[in-house]
Amino acid sequence: MGSAKNTGSAARKARIEEMRRAEQSRERRGRIVKIAASAVVVAGLVVGGVAVVHAQSGKKDSSASDSKSSASGHFVAGADGVNTWKGTLGRTHVTGTVNYPMHPPVGGNHNPVWLNCNGNVYDKAVKDENAVHALEHGAVWVTYNKKASAADVKALATKVKATPYSLMSPYDSQKDPIMLSAWGHQRTVKSASDPDVNTFFEKFVQGSQTPEPGASCTGGTM
């Protein structure tokens, strides 16, 4: 059993590393395209960029705020300490504010632009709507409030920076000092050294819950 688990872990790490290399390749290609298109007017670039984002998602956009169709249901606590959302999680792109039924949110309608999640650590609160889009791409979101110790915040930041498809930010209104979120899943951990941190990352970074596996975690918004 131990050998099989180690093999699975190694395969996941290899897959994530392959995705990181693909991200870097996309970034290089993106820079070349930007240089080649430098003579194009700014308005054309904006329109083209929005069209690309919309084409990638294939989902309907709305400029109105969304409070009813984003998500419905409730969390169900698992024996492993992970809360799983039972119900629906919308995936429509909206440019307005979304009133999520859980905080931090684990899914629902979201902004067309994802939050960069290639091991990004944010020292200020981020917009839920952009972070949820990152979860849709298979990222794990580490959040903490003012009750979390400085040592734990530092240790978690180190882990996130070393992990593609993860991000971290403060979230003052959450109920516990440290929380981990993935699309449709969430749990509280006691500290940065809690073994459940690694377990959550192993299972949910680009895990089977991911609606859009392999989608970019760079090129979004900071």
C-alpha cells in the first residue's frame, strides 16, 4: 500500500511539474505575440483579449451582480475533516459582485479573469470572484485571518510558493484562523505543520474535483 501511495504521489508531482513547464512555455509564447503585435492599437488589444478569455471558457457572461444562481446547497462534513459542498455551484462568468453562501467561497459564478495561482502569495485580501475562477482551474486556496500566528503564515507561504496551482491570501471574515479551499471542498487546519495540510494539497491540487483541469494559472490578474 505504501509503495502504491508513493507512486501515486510521484505521478501527481510529475504531472504538476509538467503543467508548470507548459505554463512557462505559454508565457514565453505570450511575450513573443505581444512584441509582434506592438503596432496594434490599444483598443484592439483589449477587445481581442476579452474575446480570447470568453472563447476559452465557452460560458455566458453577465454584467449584473449575481446572488441567487451562483450556488445552492450546503456543506457535508466528512470523516477526514473535509467539508464537501452538496448542491449546485454555478460556473457562469459575471462582472459584478457575487454573494456567495460560504466564506471563503468554494465555487459558484465568478469573474471572467482568474486570479494568478502559480504559487502566488498575496499579502492583501483578493476578490472572491477572481479567486473562485482559480479554484475552477484546479488551484488550492490557503486563507488565514488575524488569529493565525506569524510563524504559521510564513510556513504556509513557503509551501504555496513551491506549489503550482496554489495561492494564498488573508481572509479576515473567515471563521477559523487557517482554512484550505478547493472547488467544492474546504477544511480547517490547526497549524502549518498539521499533516492535513499536505493531505489536502495532495488530493486537491489539480485533483479530480477540478472543472477545468490544466487551465492556466498565470496570465490572469494579480
